[in-house]
Amino acid sequence: MKLQRMNRRALALGAFAVSGALALTACGSDDTGNNSGSGKSGAASAPASNIKCDDAKGQLLADGSSAQKNAIDAWVKAFSQACGVQINYKGQGSGAGVTAFTQGQVAFAGSDSALKPEDVAASKKVCSGGQGIDLPMVGGPIAVAYNLDGVDNLVLDAGTIAKIFDGKITKWNDKAIQDLNKDAKLPDLKIQAFHRSDESGTTDNFTKYLKAATPENWTYSGGKAWQAKGGQSASGSSGVAQGVKSTNGAIGYMELSYAKDGLKTVALNTGAAAPVQASSEGASKAIADAKVVGTGQDLALKLNYTTKAEGAYPITLVTYEIVCDKGNKADTLPATKAFLRYIASTDGQSVLSQNNYAPIPDAIITKVRSTIEGLS
């Protein structure tokens, strides 16, 4: 009996200790949330106290661009801590996101390509009295990442990249590559080129660059679906990154935030004085040269893929958040506006460069903020 009493007492003390630890953890979590965004540790995000929740509540379902998912994850963490709204962003690719939006399955979608006329027409069925519009929110360089033992620095130009991904250059010691890399010891090794298997805005922007910069070497019409023959395919930016990382002799295209943990990136010969590495700063310089071509509240951009400005990295994408200008669902509109208002804010945009993305230039993001306030 005495032993049983001692065991019960030990269990009670253990339960008290656990509950106390949980309480301390909860307090610590609140404190961390209020001071996130310092940039000193963890994912960079804005201070929770600076986020305006207004009437935001409930849950939001969203889908789309996998390129922006790392940015979305950082934003969702900060916004959810501040406002208590649960946001489930699937990140299944731009094509999947646009389809989900036009079918009324999500509050908003992310796409690395602006809505096509047929998408806008379809959106009118779910946007009561309105239509889907493009809000440029995330900039990002599309890195050409490679895995090649013994080669730490690699320069390529548009024509050579096009020939590699079209299967016309198949060995790493091809003369075209060697001419651009005089000091590199390039192996007699087969090139394994990885592309997206799913419909992807990253693919759309990557091939738009090739078509604009080297039309004689890239003759495909373009779009979210990969059209060239051959090569290896993988789903999502993360799948392409993993494929390249696990294969010596591999090369692939992906948003810069995925080109890490052992991957090296190509320096691009654009015709400027020096080759340009993929970077947030280089992407912002390229996006600043873009023009707004959308009409009404739509803010779709036309990028200049052939820029030769010093430091500008032209293989760049812009991810749009797609939402109804009018006719958003009443139960999700407050949370949608609050979240979009936060990610377009100075605090929200500051998260991007700290996570290998490019902030949208001031002249454009100012228009985005105004448009968000008018959503209904």
C-alpha cells in the first residue's frame, strides 16, 4: 500500500510538471510571436503586433504556385499567430491553383502566370458580379541549379541553356559549355536535365525567357506545360530540386529558395559586362523594368526577359495572388483581405528578401495595396 501511495504521488507530481511546462511553452510561444521578424532566428516574418486582423476569422483554403510556398509559409506563420486564422495553402502548382479558383474551391490562388482570357471568363461564374484579378505579390529569380562534381562555378548563356533543355547538348564537356568556362574541368558525363511534370508558372516563365532571349534555339510556343522532348520530370519545385540534388550531372530550373542544401547555381551571361548570379537583388532590378498590362483592377505585368542592365537577372518570375475583385464569399472575404493586406505591407514584403525572394517594386506594390482595399 505504501508503495502504491508513493507511485500515485509521483504520477501527480509528474502531471503537474508537464502541465507547468506546457504553460511555460505557451507563454514563450506568445512572446516569440510578438517579436518574430527580427531576422535573427527562424523564418523571417513580420512582428505579429503589426498585423491588422480587423474582422478576420475562421479558415482559408488556397492553392497554387509551389514557387512561392516558402514565402507563404513564413507569412501564414506570422498571420495565424496574430489573428488566429488557419490558412491551408496546398502549393500544388499554378495550373492547379487557377483551376481550383475558377471552380470556386479556394478563397484565393497563387499563380506564376497571369490569368488567361479563358480563365477570366471562367472566374466570372464564381465571382458574383466581378471577375478574377492578378495581384503581383512575390518576385523571384528562377535559378538554373546544377550538380556536377568538381565544378563549383559555371557560366551559361541563353542559347546553351536552351540546347541543354532541348536535348541538343547532351555532354558536360560539349564545346559550347567549354567555351563559356575556359578554366573549368568539365567531365565527359551525360547531362540529366530536369523539368516540371505538373503545369507550372515556373515553367511558363523559364520558357518565356528562352523564347525571348534565344528564339532561334527555343521554338516551342510556351505555357505552363513542358513541351520539349526528353529529360527527366519531377513534380513541383521541390521535386525538381531533389532530383538535381540526388543526381551527379543533373541540371534543373527552380525558384531560388529551393536551390540550396548542396545545389550550385549557374551564372548567366546576359551580354552585360559580367555574368549575373540568381539573387533577390538581381530579380528586383529586372522586375522594376516590367510594365503593367492588366486592365481595370487587374495588375498583370509584362517582364523584360532580354534586359542587359548591369546586375539584372532576367530569368525572373512574378507570383500573383488571384482573387475576385467583386463577389468574394462573405465568410472568407474579411480574412482574405486581412491576409493580402499584410503580405502586401512593408512588413510583409520585407519577409521576401530574407527568404531568397524579391520584393515587388514600390511603384507596383502601392497599386496592389490600393486594389486590396477595394475588394468586395
